Amino acid sequence: MTEQSTWFVLEDGRLSPGTYKVLNNKVLNETMDEVVNARDRIFVNEDNYPVGEMFGVNIYEVQHIRTRKYIYVTIGELSR
């Protein structure tokens, strides 16, 4: 986790709601198609808690704005 992105996380572990950009290409959760490009926008809703963790890093499910489909991200993959 980078120090710059820690402000995206609220005290209770939720991602701060709003719109972010992804830093890398991603795949859609349901089809595994790589249609999410670096700098695409994603939306984080009000109650976005981690859906899991890997190697101590929280994983969140967020909505890709262009396709309205869901992807998994970590806070290190997000920018404003």
C-alpha cells in the first residue's frame, strides 16, 4: 500500500466513495475479458467494504463506469 493512496480508505476499512481512475488494465469479474484500460474511471459506492484480502492487502469490488460491470481492485491500483 502506498502512502499516497491510504487516504482513499476510511477508518472502518471502507473505500472512500466517489470516482477514481485505475492505474492498470483490468479484467471484468464476470467474463474475465480485459476491457478495462488504464485511466478508465470506476465508481465506489457508500458501503464498499473489502471483499477479501491477499497477502495482507484488502481487495474491493468496484464498478467500471463505461461497462457498468464489476472489477476487483486494491487501493494501490487507484488514483484520483
